Amino acid sequence: ALRRSMWWKNTKLMILLGFVIILIIYFIISTACGFPTWAALSRW
């Protein structure tokens, strides 16, 4: 039971970390492309 709860804790942490990384990447890309609108990207 302990092993399973530790695994679940680790999995939740990984999901959270992945979400934060995606959010940071999205923010960087959107800033580079004219945040908050995708004006620079929509020209293509």
C-alpha cells in the first residue's frame, strides 16, 4: 500500500511538472508570436 501511494504521489508530481513545463513553453512561444493574440502566427 505504501509503495502504491508513493508511486501515485510521484505520478501526480510528474503530471504537475509536465503541465508547468508546457505552460512555460506556451508562454514563451506566445510572447515571441505576439502575446496574447497569435497575430504573428496567423500571418503565415
